[in-house]
Amino acid sequence: MTPVQKFDLGLVDNVVAASIGKPGQRTFKVTAESGRGRAIVWMEKEQLFQVALAIRQFAVATDRPSAPVRFEPDLPPPRERTELEFKAVEMSIRHNQSTDMFTIEAANVDPDAGPEAEAEDEEDPVAVQFSFSRPSGVKLSEEAIEVCAAGRPRCPLCGGPIDPEGHVCPKKNGHHKGEIKFA
Ligand SMILES: [Zn+2]
């Protein structure tokens, strides 16, 4: 298996959730952009929703640190501007308590899947991570939940969209596909 090429956009100034397509056939993406480049990560609605939910629940449950440490990732200067676009197979999100920054990591392969794993469409295996502040995270999560709901009624317990087929509520011990947990 080709080794996964890893990119780090550092602190992004812009992180946006969007969807394209007709209802029922929509595809979802998060676009992140910094001075180092841009990544467009396509994903399933459940993945986007889980990221949004994780950020929102975390932001509600924890106080901001009174004196966050400046976020200064030790990144080598980029050789060239990163331009990435892929469909996420694996996604994770983490939060750093001292800097109060969220970091999303996404890859087009599952790093734990073993040597037989292949990236979709025989793309080169890539992973990207990018970081953003708590206010940006809250904005992203609100936007993402809105995009996922797309005008449908929202569950009063978890804020998730209630589909015509029904709704499995994570607040009532329901489980979502592709559940994202904080690392
Ligand atoms: Zn719910």
C-alpha cells in the first residue's frame, strides 16, 4: 500500500459546510482554507452531522479556558500551496484544552484497515488536518446542522434532522452510523 501522504493546513481562517444536489441525493462537504492551501472534504451526511454534534455538545459542556495558549503549530513551510479534494473514509475530531482549538482530521483511506485497504477510485491515499477556534467551530456546527436538516423538522433533543423514515436519536441511546468521538 502506498504510504498515506499527510497534509496540515494549520489554523484555517475559513471553514464552511455545504451540500449540493437535490433532496435525497445530496452530497456534503466541508471546505477549509488557510494561507497554506485549501481542502475540500466530501462526506456522508451522517459524518457531517456527527462532527457538528460533537463540536456542539463539547462547546456546550465545557467552559472556555480563561487564558488559552497561543496556537502555534510547528509546521514546515509549505513547498507549494496545498489543493486537496477527496471523499472522507475516516474522520476524527479533537480539541486541545490549552489552546481551545479544534482539529479535524480526514483521510480517503482507513489507516487501521490493513494493507489490503485501497483509496476510493485508486486515488493516492491522503490525509489532511486543519485547526480552528471554538467560535469558528460553533459557527461550523450550526451551519452543518442547518445544512443536514435542509428545512426538515429538527429533533428537540439533539438538534438533528427528522427524516421521513424517522430519526434515531443519539440522546435516547440511539446510535448513529459513523459516530465520531473525540480522540
Ligand atoms: Zn434526536
